[in-house]
Amino acid sequence: MAENTKTLTLIDGNSLMFRSYYATAYTNNLMKTKDGLYTNALFGFCNMLNKMLTEELEYAFVAFDAGSKTFRHQQFTTYKSTRKPLPEELRVQIPLIKQYLDILKVKRAESLDFEADDLLASVAVHSKKAFQKIHIITGDRDLLQMVDDKISVFLTKKGIGELDEYNQANFYEKMQLHPFQIVEYKAIVGDASDNLPGIKGLGNVSAIKLLNQYQTLDNIYEHLDELTPKMKQAFIENKEIAYQCRFLASLKRDILFDWPLSELKIGHFDLHELVAFFQKVEFNHFLKKLNKQHEGPSKDIIFVKDALTPMQVDSNEALYVSAEVFGSNYYTGTFLGLGLVNAFQQWFVTAEAVGSNKDVKQILEDAKLPKITYDVKTLNLVLARNDIHLQGVTDDLLLASYIINPQYAFDDPKKTFDNFGINHLAYYDNVYGANKKMSIPALEEYAKYSIDKGLTMKALLGELRKQLAAIDCLSLYEMELQLSFVLSRIEQNGLLIAVDKLEMVGVELVKKADHIAQDIYFIAGEDFNINSPKQLGEVLFEKLHLPHGKKNKLGYSTNVDVLEKLAKDYEIAKKVLEYRAYTKLISTYINGLKEAMDGNHFIHPLYKQALTLTGRLSSVEPNIQNMPVRTEEGQVIREFFVSRFPDGAILSADYSQIELRVLAHMADDPVMIAAFSQAFDFHTQTASTIFEVPVEQVSKEMRRVAKAINFGIIYGMSAWGLSETIDISPLEANLFINKYFFTFQKTKAFLDAVVANVKKDGYTKTILGRRRYIPEAVSENNNLRSFGERTAMNAPIQGSAADIIKIAMIRIDERMKNEQLKSLMIAQVHDELLFDCPKAEVEIMRGLVKEEMEQAFSLKVKLQAEVNVGKTWAEAK
């Protein structure tokens, strides 16, 4: 390289790395990712380097220690022997730091024979002719010996947040020494960090005074007679050590490198690769700084406001479509319009034009025109209500994000995109307001927001598809995309409520609740607010003196666990539980269903496809998946759901023990597989095996225990948990579990392997490859770790069952369309599907649904679906 005016920056990688780590290590709350990867040292390192890059850093070199013993260890066997071992939390970050430098195309090196300081010193000496200035950044004062007319040393202080510059002009003022005297100084005082003893009895003040007078160690020894007797004796007794310390403190400046100085120029890094790296380590702070590099050039928005405004798009260019809906419930909210973006243009189509403009309808129904959106279910539903049959959708970034990591997906696209490094999009609440302050802003404002979403989708699509491919989840993604259209039809179909029956039952429930309240007041000897935990606690535990736990600031605990234990011996506790059950039915289901009904007495629950961590669907407004199942009241509530067809029927199809069948398949347990093939039900067969009695002699109690164990195993239930469930001692429960696993040995091996793998990989996988990340499994907190292990056992089983019923829903929906049936799929409740059928189609649907559910996925244990029909959901159940 020819001589120029450039500056070379040399970085002590080890020093910066250590300081970054220990800057926060003292808090015992180290920064780490959701998957448990420690990143605090990496963050500090990135922060420092990122700051340098923003200051137009062009040439740089980073040196690391290789971790091996160098020539200094050969000279002095106890060299650095007092240093503590490298913390494991820091060690795992070193490869990430080096990867970060490689992505940025910053030259780095390490040597088995020399330390990082030696490499920096040699590069500095060899580079003097090529650079006008050389800056060395370190926390190690050994490098101060390199300061001269071209070389400045910047020492990190206050962790790594500030740099203290040492140059030729200020060096003596700061140190009271000259740069060449640093090694002489270390010869006298030593260096505790390197285990260099120096001359005993001499400290900082004496060393500086001597070096100012005699300049060097050699000169001091030539003038020993001028020293005090005590000091003279110290120098004589420690002469060998002093010279050894000076040798060890002296940096090597003549190391030869097999690469040219031109490699010190920072290359052009791949922005995509850097974004992916920051996403991996969850550094949203740095991702924000990269946003502007993702943004395309600003273009004018073309507004399509009526039926007459023409609209044309290039059929070869993908169209990014964003629906604007005011309100959290897109079914009852106000549809405002669509934002459309392609490679050349940006449009905003108002709601009026969506429903009336033929060009818009033709574009959205063109199956050959690729369309990308965020939450295709919402888009499909609002368009269907405008008589538009959406076609050509190839991607949904909400679903893609959800499959990559369920914790990355949110209703608000801003929150989702933040996880992938694009942070310039506004929050939904910032555009429309929140809670009581919600309002529709000016057209130009929400149009721009809609276009920004389209541009963001355009920037992210390639990266998300790349990540889906990397985790082998493209097929799963395609399945979820198909399911979205099925779910939007389910939501639109809705469920019809028998209002007269609802009103009548509501009145009866209020009467029952009032009657129970009077019983409670009678036992208590006074009226009080039963719904107040404070007042209830005072009555139960202070007035009636029932057994209780400690009283806290809020009073006594009166939660369900406390009351259930008391209910065994105290009538009032039993009555309070009954009262709560009735009042919950009234508030949640009677009043809740009334509020959720539309003008035609239909409810339209919304299905959250990208919410749960397991892959299960979740319903809201109202949550019909949370209806009580086994209680008499639950059956009463199901009586409200009736057919919309004259003489029609509700058909319920429920998978039988699907999670246990999935477990048998995934564990490949021959004993469990054989048990499912017997004529008796699985719980009876299990009881026969673990109690060692013929199936004909299995009692109800034996079957109850076996059933509790079967389902408890799926959720990683402990002996204590089982003992609470079936009311036996933990010792007895432990014996049952041991007997169970002795019988189903491959099931035990499978569950152990799942836990081991989640600790190694950080995630579990379903049959279709759906991942669930469980960082709690490697937590240092025992309770969190136990929770993580139990979650890991259940996740692949519950998630696989969820995947299978989703496949069944798609198959059934396709068959119903192909056979032009009038029947409607109206709900999914985990393992159960509900249909509303005209009388003429009931038997057709009975066979169709059973066939498609049982053939949805091939397991080693045959899937079984139970299909029932009735005038109401209760009758069908």
C-alpha cells in the first residue's frame, strides 16, 4: 500500500470482549436470547464496533488470544497462572464475536505462539509506512509501550463506554513516564494480572521516581550504590526476576504475516447476512439502525376512491396487499380500504372502491397474479363481505413469522417485524389510538401506514422464506396458508344461538346463584359481598375460623385450590365454589354470548391462528374453546347452539385419544401400540397392564388411575401432581408412574430423549416439523427448568395433534366444496369439529367427516373419530 492519509484501527479483541462481559456480569442477570444463548459480551463488542463504523472506519484489524501457551509460558511457568478460568457464559460468545467480524469483513487473526498484544504491536510496526495514523484500542496497559508519533493507544474505561487517548503529546503528563519506559516500569512493579511479581517492596511511586532519574532498568543497576541500602538490597535480590518481568512485558514487534496489508481494508458486507445475524442473537437495538437500508425510494400513492377510477397492475409483478380495519375485531370493525404495493407503484383503494370498482375486483380475483399479505384470514374475510373471491395468495408474513418462532408473531405487524430487524413501521395504536382514545385518522395517514406495511412485507419476504427453508418448514407453512381460508369461512359461517333458550336458562341460573348466596349468608350469619376475596376471607377465616394459610397485604387467599380443600369438610366452602360456578356461567356465557351475537343471533368467534406456542388454534370474542365440558351446566350451554337449516342438525366429530395415539406413534412403543389395537378401550387396557389383572377385572377405580396417568404423562406430570389428581399419596403415585414406565419403556425413552434434545437444540418438533422454543429447559432456576422439561414432553405431542386436525379441516373443506354440499363447518374446539348440516346431508357428512379425519395422517396407531348428530351441540356431544 502506498503512503496515504488513512487511519488504521487496531483492536485488542480479547480485552474488548472481557470488558464487555464483565461490564454487566456483576449483575448476575446476563443478557441472553429467548433460547438461552448468552450475548452480553457480544452486545458490548458490537456496540463498540458499530460506533467505529459510523465514524467511517475504513481500515481495521482485530487480534485475539488463541488460548494456548505462548513463548512467555515457556520462560516463566507461572505466567498468568493466577487468572480464573474463562467463564462458560463468555466462552460460548467468542465464536459469535468472530462471526460478527467476519460478516463485517473486518480482518482478524490469532496465533498459537503469540498473544493478541504481540500481533497488534507487529501489525502496527509493519503498517507505519502505509498509514498516517494508527489507533490501538485496548484495555491492556501493556500496549502503551507502542505510543509514538504515529501510534496512539485508546484505553477503555467505565466498562467500554469511554476511551482515554494516550498519544505522544499527552503521554508524559498522564503517566509521568515515556512510552519506552512502560516495560522498565513493569520490571520494577510487576503486573498482578499476568502474575509478574516485580521487585518486592517497590511500588508505583518509587518506580516512577527511579525511572525519571535513571530512565531504564539497566541504568538503575549501574547506579545501585546511589540507592538507599534497603532499595539496593531489593534490586540485588530480585535482579533475575526484574529482567524476566521486563522481557515478558516487552511486546513482539517483528512477527511476520502471510497476508498483505491490503486485507486491512474493511470489505463490503452483506446487509442481509448482518440482519440475519442480529435476528439470531435478538439484537433489536442494532437492527433498528439498519432499517433505512431496507426502505425503498419514496413514491406517490395513487388513490382509488370510487368505481370509475381505472386501475391496472403488471401481472408479472407480485402485489403486496394490506387490509386496513379500524377496531381489534375485524368482523365487527370498520373496513377502511386496501394498500397495494408492487415493484413500480403504490395504491390505496378505499372501502367504497373495493366494493364497487371492477378493476380492483378483477385484480384481487386473478389467480395468476401473486399476492403477499399479512394475516390473509382477515383480508379474505373483509373481501368476501365485498363479494370478492380472493385468489393468488402465495404468502402470509404473519404465518411465516409464527412458524419461524411462535414468539415472533403478533396481530400488530410492527411488533412482528421488529423481531426481524425492520423497525420503522408505526404501531397500530400510534395510527388509530388505543382503548377509549381510538379514532379513525385522516385518509392520507392510514393510507401511508397501509403502504408502509406493504413495503415492509416486500423487504422481508425473501428473508422469511429463507428462514422457513432453513428449518425445513415450507410444507408446514403451505398447510397453514391453506388453513387460513378454511378458518375465514368458519368465522363467516358463525354459530346460531337459540335466544329464547338462552334467556330462559339465564333467568334460571340467576335464581340458582341467588339461592346459593342465601345459603352462604345463613351459614356465615351475615350478608357480605361473596365476590370480594377480602370480605370472603374475613368471614371464612376470622369469623368462622376455618383453617387457612398466612394472611398477606391483600388478605387471605380464597382461590379455587384453597376452597376445594376446604370443601371436603366445610359446607360453606362447597357453596362458594357452586356460587362462583354459576356466576361465571352467567357473566361469561349468558351475558358473553348476548354481547357477541349479531342482529341475526349468530356469533362469529375469531380464530387466532398465530397465537399459541404449541400450534393449537385459539378462539376469542367469544372463546368457545373454553366452554365447560363435563359439567351439567356445560351441557346446558351447548343446548344454545342450534342449526340454521329447517330440520337441520349439528354434527360433532371428535378425535378419540389423539394425543395418546400420537405419543404411541412418536415413541414407537410396541406395548402402547398393541394396547390400542385391542377391543377394550385404551385406559382399560393400560389399567390391565399396570395392575396385572385381566381386562375383564379392571374396576372403575383402576381405570380412573390409568386414565389419569395416561393423560398426566403427556403433560409431564410429577408424582406429586398425580397424587393430587387421584387423591393418593405421592409415594403411591410414584409407584404407579414407575410401573407405567416399566410397562411402556419406549415411551419413557422417548420422553427422556425429548428433554435431552431440547436442552441441546433449544426446541422441540412436531410430526410436521413445527418448532417450539423452550429456553426454560436450561434455566438455572430449578422451578423454571422443571417447567421447561414438562413443557418439552408435551409440546411435540399436543402440537402434532393440532397439526393433524388442521390437515383434516383442509381435507374436509375441500371435499365439501368438490361435492357442492350446503353443510357448513362452524367451529373447531381443539380435537373436535362442529358442522351445521341440512337434514338431507347429515348421513353424507357423517361418513365424509369420519373418513377425512381418520385418513388425515398415517400413524402407527389408527386415528379414530367419533361422530355424533343432534338438534343442538349438546345432543351431538
